[in-house]
Amino acid sequence: MATQSTGLHIVVVGAGAAGMMAAAVAARSGARVTLLEKNTKTGVKILMSGGTRCNITHDTDSKGITEAFGHAKRFLQPSIGKFGPSDVIAMFHELGVQTKREETGKIFPVSNRAVDVRDALHRSMLDAGVRLELRCSVQNILPPSDSSPQWRVSFDQNGHADEILCDRVIVTSGGRSWPGCGTTGDGYDWLRALGHTIVATRPALVPLVGGTDATHALSGLTLPDINVSVFTPDHRSGKKPKIQRRSSWLFTHFGFSGPAAMDVSGVMTACNRIQDSDMRLDLIPEVGEAQLREILGLRSGEAGKRSIANILQQWLPSRLALAICEESNPANANRKLAELPNKDANLLIENLKRWHLPVNGTRGFAKAEVTAGGVQLNEVDPRTMQSRLAEGLFIAGEILDVDGWIGGYNFQAAFSTGRAAGLAASQTDND
Ligand SMILES: Cc1cc2nc3c(=O)[nH]c(=O)nc-3n(C[C@H](O)[C@H](O)[C@H](O)COP(=O)(O)OP(=O)(O)OC[C@H]3O[C@@H](n4cnc5c(N)ncnc54)[C@H](O)[C@@H]3O)c2cc1C
């Protein structure tokens, strides 16, 4: 059945996950939609995401998704509540992309091809009637005025400056991470000029720079299950860490990477000085401290004849087992358990359960999977994504002050907020 045209013309800026979703939904709801994208193709971040496999969402419910977004949890509840992970999966199935759940709960296309996800979204919006303009770099967005009752979006296309008039604008131009993808934070200036507050942006889901000679020597080593805790200066008074994540970990030549390190990075970049945050690693979360104390306390008989490194190797790769022995005392690398001084046993336990790892920076926006900070959330209606400051202006996706954990959470937020914006922007007063 053909959708009745609403007569509204909507311009969407940015053809990422949020923008393509918003454009398709708005067009299907009867609006005339023009999507402007500065790149030569749509969905550049989708194509590179998840190691080019695209982790589209996570196997949890809407509540499980919003839990991953810290302060933005309440803001995201209405849009993700209306369009949660099962809806995203159903949408892709309908678009011909079968999905699978991996052990970690991440949802990927069965094909393991991010391009299939991008192509499905791209086709879906073109089929809905969206007019797509590529190589079209938006320069400014001006609100309706007495002389012009419509929104004016000025852009540069192939070196040619022009502008387009419309009834409503949806800004989905993303953050400023991985700027080579086209995400250079352009939208912040337009929205600031329209009265919005931009919460200071900082890299999140970003590898951490730091470590010691011992950790650098472990470069390339992945630990599938560790528990990392971060205490920040504003949070040190309590015994509880500001953030704790249990997941996999990667030692690198510059510091630390992998899901757990990246998940805690956003909290660390929020510190005035990242060096003041205190990061501790529990290398064997499945072994309690009391149990560990008991095992290392068995110094007599056969147990005492085992080498310390050998005991640690039941839980840790040999390189790391040796490094941890040496951290407590270089002599311990060759010692038997019976020879372990009590003081060193305590240090060993400390390093196994609370290894303090220095961090002095991050790899920055160049290697950050998302941008923390952005359009202040109390200035946007969480049900419609309409600006509370400018009627007819809608804002969705990563340009908002939202950033979630690794695992498909960020695409889920982009799809849900994009959909909410597309639906609301295409409504007329008569709807
Ligand atoms: C390496 C990497 C891997 C990732 N993997 C995953 C993953 O597997 N799962 C997950 O959930 N998240 C992942 N993310 C995060 C995810 O890509 C983002 O959260 C998501 O793309 C945000 O969607 P968006 O539509 O808001 O913005 P974007 O996807 O960034 O899209 C914004 C679009 O706006 C365009 N644009 C910007 N300025 C202008 C302008 N002036 N004029 C016209 N167009 C403009 C940009 O070119 C871009 O196409 C990954 C990110 C990176 C960098």
C-alpha cells in the first residue's frame, strides 16, 4: 500500500547508522527526504566496524542496552524501549541479513560481512524513496526566519556551494572519532550556533597508553577473562571503583587494548589528568583471594616443591606467570613455593588480584571507537529527538552526549535514536 505523502520535506545530515535509519523511517512515513553525506559512500563506519564484521547489537533486552550508557541511560530508555535489540535483529532479517549470536552476546551478520549490513540499510532507504546526495559536505544549518519560513542547509558539493530549503532537519553527523571516516565533529558548531550546549568531547572506547617495561614485554598477549577496576580522584573516598568491567584484555607495545581496557577508557578520559586515575587488574577473577591465599600457603610436603611460576601457570599464560613472579621479587621466578617469603606471597596475591597499571594517556580520537560528550541531553526530547530549543530540528546518534560499552551497544543507540527522530520528524500536526 502506498504511503500517503505528508508534504513535508526533511533533510537528514550524515549517512551513518542513525542517518540512514532516520531517512528510511521518515520516507516510509510519507515525508520527502533528502540525505546529505560528505563521503563518496554511505555508512563508512559500518563498513569498518567490528573488524569489518559489524557487531549490530547485543543479546540483551532494552534495559540491558541502556545500562551500558552511564549517565545517558535514562535519556535512551524511551527510544531503545520502543526499538530494542530484538527489533534491530528482526529489521535486519526482514532486510535479508541473517544474524548470529556469539559467545560474548554480540550479534553479527551470519556472513561476517559488514558490507551486507551497510548495503541492506542503503537499499532500504533508497527503496523508501530517499534522495541521496553524496560528496555533499554540509557547511551550516540556519533556522526559519521572517524572510525565510523554512530551514536552510548550506553545503558544498564537488566544489560547488549551494543550499537546500526544508521543513525539518535531522542532524546525524556523528562525533569526532576516526576523523578519516568523515566524522570531524562538524555538527557541533552548527548546533552550538542554534543555541545548544556541547558537553566537552573526549575519546571513549579507545586503547590506553601506559604500562611498564614488564607489561610492554607482554605485547600481543590476550587474556580472555580479567576484571579491571578504575578508581578516579573524585571517587577514591569510596571503596567501590568508578567502573569495573570483566572481559578480555590485550597488552600492547604502547599500553593496553581489548574490550575491557576500551570500556573503561571513557571514565578515565573524563578525569582532568588521566594519570590521577588508578587502574587495577584482577588477573584471575574466577579464583577468590581467600582461595589464592590458601593455595600459596601450602608450603610443606609435595605442594611446597612446585615452582611458583608453575602454580601460576594453571591460570595464566607462562609469559605472564613469569612476569608476575618477577614483579613480586625477581628471585621468585626460580623459587619453589616452600621458599616463598610471606612478604612476597602477599605481593604476589596483590599483583594477581589488584595489579596496579599506570596509564598516562590514550590513543586519542584517531583510534577512539566513539566520542564521549556532545549535544547536552536535557536539551533534546528523548521520545522524539527533537531539539527543545529549536522546533523542527532533530538530533540523533553519536553526536548526542551518549557513549556505551563495546559489544553492539553504540549501533543499537544509533538505530533507536535515528528511528525515533525519523518517525517524529515526519509527523504533521494532523497526525
Ligand atoms: C573502528 C570502529 C569500529 C566500531 N565497531 C562498532 C561495532 O562493531 N559495534 C557498534 O555498536 N559500534 C561500533 N563502533 C561505533 C559506531 O561505529 C558508532 O557509534 C556509530 O557509527 C554512530 O553512528 P552515527 O550514525 O551516529 O554516526 P556515524 O556512523 O559516524 O555517521 C555520521 C555520518 O555523518 C557524515 N558527516 C559528518 N559531517 C558531515 C557534513 N559536514 N556533511 C555531510 N555529512 C557529514 C559522516 O561522513 C558520517 O557518514 C565502531 C566505531 C569505530 C570507529
